Amino acid sequence: MHSILDTLWTGLPVLLAQLGVALALLGLGVGCYMAITPFHEARLAREGNVAAGIILMAALVALAIPLAVTLATSAFTLDVLLWGLVAVVFQLLAFLLTASLFRGLRGMIEAGNVAVACVVAGIQLAVALINAGAMAG
């Protein structure tokens, strides 16, 4: 029992540090994502726009997936920070590329076009899974 508690006290600070870094990166990623999108997902979702809610949910999950893999594969907090930044940048670039494929995306999301939101969400999540797989090696 003593060794279990020793392990807990040794590992808990590392866990908290890495979790804190990952959550900070998620917050940074979401903030950057909301700054580069041509619409205001949070406001639209609060107003009941399902399409905006889908897009925002997908962005959150798409940012979290590679961050989770970074946590699982990195031994050091600095690794989590550096590879997490790479993951966030890749996901933001993926959204910008996806948005460029859909002319008039802002109008479609603001109009509540759920079909387009699902396609954009699917692309974001697919890229996140590939990004995570590549980071896992």
C-alpha cells in the first residue's frame, strides 16, 4: 500500500501539469478557432442554431483528439506543450482549408444548414484522427 501511495504522490504533480498544459492548449485552440471562423458559433448556438452547434462541437473534439494522443504518448510536459501546439496549428489549418472549399460557408451556417455543418464537422474530425495517428507514430 505504501508504494501505491508513493507512486500517486510522485505521479500526481506530473498528471496535473500535463493536464493543465493540454487544457490550456485546448482553450488556446478554441480561442484561435473562434477568431478565424467567418461566423460566431457560440452566439449562434446559444440562439438555437443547430448547424453552428455542430461545427463548434466538432472543433472542440477535433482539437481534443490529437491533444489526447499527445498526452498518451509524451513522457514529458514539454513534449505535450510542443506537440500540442503542432496539433492545434494543424487543426486550425485544416479548418481554414475546409472553409475555403465551401463558398458562402458563413451564410450557410448562419442559415442553419445542418447538412453542410455535418460535412465540415466530419472533415474536421477525420483530420483530427489522422493527425492523432501521425503523432502517435
